[in-house]
Amino acid sequence: MERCVEPELLDQLPVTDLGAVGSRRDLMRINVIMGHDRMMARNLMAHTANRPRVLLDIGAGDGTFMLRVARRLSRHWLDCRLILLDRHDVVRAETRAAFGDLGWAVETVSADVFDFFGGGNGLKADIVTANLFLHHFDDAPLSRLMSMIAQRSPLFLACEPRRDALARIGSRLLGAIGCNGITLHDAAASVRAGFRGGELSALWPRSSGWIVRERAAGCFSHSFAAWRPA
């Protein structure tokens, strides 16, 4: 199955649309089912010797995914600065407060990811993360995005949908757990736009000093890591 990127309904709806609100709740459950918070926390610990000062999560949505990751890391990482980047700020006050309870300082930035990286803000992050975000882009803009990330951080970690038959079947079964029509449409589209093999590695900048690894993860996921050893 060739990779096919198509518009997802959630990206086109107003943030206050009731269907969109319900779909964001669905995504929280889907992330739990896919185990992406465990996967991301494990990868962060495996690739980081010291507590990072600045983490940047791109395509952060409502911030609840990174909150679950932070809860897994809070015993080891205190006083972290987390920047949540998304086109819309939909992070609730209680989510912000929960980060504060963990000793993490959270900031939200509402911007297009290309405008953010190309805007000359000069931000350098110890780590950049992405969850269910990269599959929204065709190869050419995704390659451009990866080049921008490589200039801003020595470590990039991503969890994405896997493009295979099992993931396709899984996306069709989400109605059984009460996901709405928007989520069902977008889940199927996400699988068609997902990754397999070394597709992401082929798009990472071919500059010296980087180590790149990607692999199938869990039942439905694809994991990517790129780092530059100190």
C-alpha cells in the first residue's frame, strides 16, 4: 500500500465544534490503547542521560498526551520547561495546573510549525517530540520539517501510525469503543498516511554525526528516533 496523505476532518473543524471536541476525547483514549505515552517516555529515558531543560512538542493538541508522558518521567525529571506547539491553543486550565503539580513549567504556542521554525525565534530545545503528527505531511514538506528540527535540537523522537493491514483493521474497529464519525474517518486516513520500513529515515537530513533508527512498535505504531551524540 503506497503512502497517501489526505485531509483529516478534525484539522478542518472549529476547535469549539462538538464533534471536534468529542474527537479530541477519542484521541486521548486511542493514545492510551496504542501505548504511545509509555513508548515516548521509554524512548526519552533511553536517549537522555541528564534531565533536559527545554522540551518542545510539536502538534501538541490539548497537551494531555505529554501530560501522561510527564507523569511517567516526573520522578526522574523535575523543573522541566515544556513548550506545546499547535495551530490552536486547546490546552485546558486543569491540564496546565497538572503540569505545575509535577514541577514542570508549560508554555503554549499557537502557530503553524513551519512558521514557528522559520520565524527566526532562535529557540533551541534539548528534545523535540511529535506524536501522531508527522503523517499529516507529504514527503517533501516532511523532509523540510525534519531539516528544521535537526537545526534546533540534538534529539528528535516521534510516534506515528503504522501503515499495514493490522493497523487498517484496528482503525475500523474504533467504533466499538464509542469513537465518533470524525475519529473513524481520521483514523483510517492516518493509517493510509502512516509509515513503514525506513521511510522516515530516508527523509532525515543526510548530514554527518546523526544516528537514526525507526521500527515497528506495538500492534499499530511506528517509532522514529534521530540523535546527535554529544
